[in-house]
Amino acid sequence: MARWAGIAALAALSFSIGLTTPAGAGADSPSDAVHVFHYTWYRNPATDGSWAHWDHPVMLQGGGTGKGHRPPDEIGANFYPAAGLYSSMDPEDALRQMREIRRAGAGVAAVTWWGINHPSDASLKVALDAAEKAGIKICVHLEPFPGRNAQTTRAALAYLAETCGAHPALYRREGRPMVYLYDSYLTPPEEWAAVFAPDGADTVRGTALDCWAVGLWVKKNDGPKLKAAGFDGFYTYFATDGFTHGSTPKNWPAMNAFAKRHKMLFIPSVGPGYKDERIRPWNAENTRGREDGAYYDRMFSAALALNPEIVSVTSYNEWHEGTQIESAVPKAVEGVPYEDYGALPPEGYLDRTRHWAEKMGKTPCPVLSCVNGAN
């Protein structure tokens, strides 16, 4: 490609200016060992001329979609944001969010990205600028955009290096950016290996596009496939304990042992609960109550018992699935019951996240023994 020389120069510059933050979050510094999945797909009429995602349609169990929701009072979520129905394209909203993430002790926001020319491409740039001002970092959560395969992913990495590689807010670990690859199982391991294995036919290893490539562990036997694909590590994403093998904390010790044997990163994902019944009314079996923060504490404690190098949080603001730690406010709308955080205040999950972020990098404690500040 004609832009390869430019990509290499940008990447070299970006790597040379990378900064590191402490492993554990102190009073004034966030932890680069805590990553929070962040969604930038929200739009509102004041900023963008129309709604997007707040009016998320109902998803039908057999496929397709039903009616959309009707913001600002009736939205596609079981909770309501304390900040109102913001736009991810508004720099002030983006800065507020990055400051909240920093308040939570997390040093890295893993930002959703759906491909070149997708609206999330524009909001990624807004997020990067906001993260720089807030003093945290950004990495990309690379979604299964239309036509995504190993080769189009390689092209996406080239595009991201060209457009964002020199940004000072881009997160780097030991000199390389990190990319989470959601639903990586949709592409066969041998195809990924062409790009991510050191001896792959079109490998990025040792080039300006080299990165920490993190795949998704879903099924019990995914470990060998992730290794064969050439991934540097894996994460579990889902906030529902028991939804997948990977998202079930009792399976994490064996997954962690696999990672250690194969010199891979294991990044467990923890969440405060799950409820998506406004967009998937048929999915109540996967609902997990928040229990005034106890559910979140159990997941975080299970993760930290393994002394992981990184923990990921699902999520900062996936409101549709009710996994958000962003501040939520009690709201009463006739005919539309919204939930709140129970005994916790609107910002309660930001504070619980900081509690756990401050334990990162310290001596691990037995599962559950760190709950509610013990040890």
C-alpha cells in the first residue's frame, strides 16, 4: 500500500512517546491494569440532528427487529443515565465520561470500533482527544464489522495506525498498542494465524502494525484455537456469570493456567450485573441482579484471586445490556419503570471500581475474601 511508509513513521513516533502508569490505582493516578469497555455509538438531536442507540429497537428472538424506543422518556435500557441522553460526538460529554473512568481508577478505555467510515470511527477520535485531556488511555475494541476477516482486520490495523497511531492517548503495553477482537471465533484460527502468527504469510509481527491481539474465549475448548490463531491473549467479555464457559468465574483458574503455560495474557472480564430486557424481552434467563454491588464484588474478587496483569470491566456504558458502571439516576416515567443502583448512589459503581483498582498488583487474596474492603 502507498501509505506504508507513513504508517511506519507514525507508529514509530507513537511508540516512542508511550507513557506507563502504576499497576495499581492510587489516590491521583488511574491503573493501566484496569480496562473498561466503552461505547461511543450514542447520538442525540441537539448534537447530531437525530437519535441513535437511545432509540434502540426491540430485537426479535428469531432474528430481525421490532419497534424502536422513543427517547427521551422511553429508551432502550432498563436504567437511565444521570447525565441525560448524551451524544458520544459531544466533546464535553466525552470529557465528562473520561473523567468518570479516571475517577473509577481505570486507566484504559477500550472503545468500540465498527470499521472505516462507520460513525464509531468519528467518535473514536473524539474519545481519544477527551482521554488525553482526562489523563487516561484508549485502546480499540474491534467489533465484527461487515466483511471482517483476518485480511480486512489487517487493513483496519493499518488504517488505525495511520489515523490514530501517533495520538498521545493511544494505550501501549511494552511499546505495542492493544486490540480486543470481539467475536474472534467467527474467523477460523488458521486465517487469523496468517496475520498474527510470527511465521504467518501476511504477519504483522515485527512490523509497524504489530500489536497485542486479544481474542475472545467463549467455549470450553477455545484455548488451543486462540493459541493457534496467534493471539497474545484472551478475554471473556460477558457480564453474565454462566452465560458462556469463558464468562463463568469458576472456570477462570483453569483458563489462567492455560494462559501461563502458553505465555499468553488472560484478561478476565467482570461486570456489575446484566439486564437487556428492553431490547431482548425474551432473554430474562441471562439477567443477573446487581445485589447492591455484591455481584460486582464477587466477580472482581474472583478475578483478582488469580493475580491477573489486566482486568477488564463490562462495561462503562453499555446501557442496552444493563452492564454500565456510568452514573445512573432514579427516574419515574409513567408506564416506563427504570431501575437504579439500589443501596448504592448513582456513582456507586465508579467507586466500587476504584476500590478494586487500588488492589491491582497487590498480593492476591482468596476468592470472596476481599469483598467489601476486607484484606
